[in-house]
Amino acid sequence: MEERSNMYDIGRIELDRISKNNRAFSIIMLLVVLGTFFDAIEQYNAGYAATGVSAAFHISAAAISTQVEFITFGFMAVGGLMAGYMGDNLGRRFLYSFNLGIYAIGALISALSVNYIMFLLGRMVVGLGLGGEIAIGLTLISEIMPTRIRSQFTGIVNVGPGFGIFAVAVLALLFLGPYEGIFGGPYLAWRWFLGVLILPALLILVYRRYIPETPRFLISKGRQDEAFAVIKMLSEDKLIPVKRLKSYYNINELKNSINIMI
């Protein structure tokens, strides 16, 4: 236990030596913020789409808004609990690489739903996918960023939801407002509205493969070699996919470049 604590301290010290202007940190931050951006959009878009869903499935808009919000937020809570457990056991990066994919599947189910039950099922999946977005994102930022910029970057995470709330209103105006007819009228426009961000979300998912696992998690699992490979990569202002990272650095070179005993 004492040896592991020493490794935590060494990892923190080495991270703190990295310049705060490191581009790799900025890219990681951007990918986290974009995740919270989509998170906010999905929390609020169903309310805007309620009128169209009502017309398609003959359910009152008020009932749809209430039920959908209850299900989405309820399953976000479930997803958050699951994310915490899975993040501690499987890794922050592993979970963070897939939760937007789960969200995209749920959004697709909602957009293509043939009945109201299928629509609600889609919202359940969306909630599960988004539940861990902020929790894992904040954990990742707090564990991988140097101490002197950690609070600043943690605060920036909250910029995403602000832009997301604004963006969903703009998208609602575009798809469900005066231009609704272009997208098929009230029976189809809501489907485009719910599905339009699936491809951008998947694109962000592709780029998240460059996000490294946090050194703290790797050390907690006894994977010190990988932890210091991540630190070395960040110190060189690089982001390398995990599969390549393991063969990118030689452990003996790491011992010489990072003045520690692994």
C-alpha cells in the first residue's frame, strides 16, 4: 500500500512538471466538453419534440414531456451509478470511449421508433449512455491534469452544458419551427431533430480513442509501466491510441527520461 502511495505521488509530481500550455491537455479537454455538450442537448431535446411525438403516436404532449423526462433523468441516475462502478474496475478511458456510442444507439432508436414504447426504450438507452458522461469526464480531468490547472479545467467542463442548452433551442427552431415543412412536417421533423446529432457524436467517439487512461487508475491496478508511458506521452505533447502506446515507448528509456524508479 505504501509503495502504491509513493507511485501516486510520483505520478502527480511528473504530471505537474508538464507545461499547462500542452496541446494534448487542450484536446482532451475539448473532447470532454463536447461530451457534456451532447449531454445537455439530449436532456432537453425530447421536450421540444413532444408535439411531434404526440402527433405521431397520439399521446398527449404533456404526458410525453413528463414521462420522457422522468425516464431520461431516471436512467441517467442508473447510468451514473453503473459508470462509477465500471469506471473503478474497467478504467475511465474504457467507459468514456463507449458511453457516447450507447447514447447514439438510444438516439437512433428514438428517431426511428415505430410506436411509443419503442420511443421510450430509446430514451432509456440514451439515459444510460449519458449518465456517466459528466461523472467520468470530471474524474478523468481531475486525475490527468496538472494540479495548477485542474480547477480551471474542471470549471471549463461546465461550459459544454451551457452551449448545449443554447444549441438545442437553435436546432428546435430550425427543425420544428418555420422550416418544419422542409423536414417532412410535424410527423417527421421531430425524427430528424432527435437524430441529427448521431453522426457528430459518433465522430467524437472515434477521436476519444486518443484519450489515454489516467495514470492514477493504471497505478491503482499495478500497471506502473503503462502509467508512466502515458505521462511520457503527455510530456511530449502527443496523443497516441492505446494499442500503439504499449509498443511506442521502451520501459528502459522511460526510466531514463523520467527520473524515477519504476
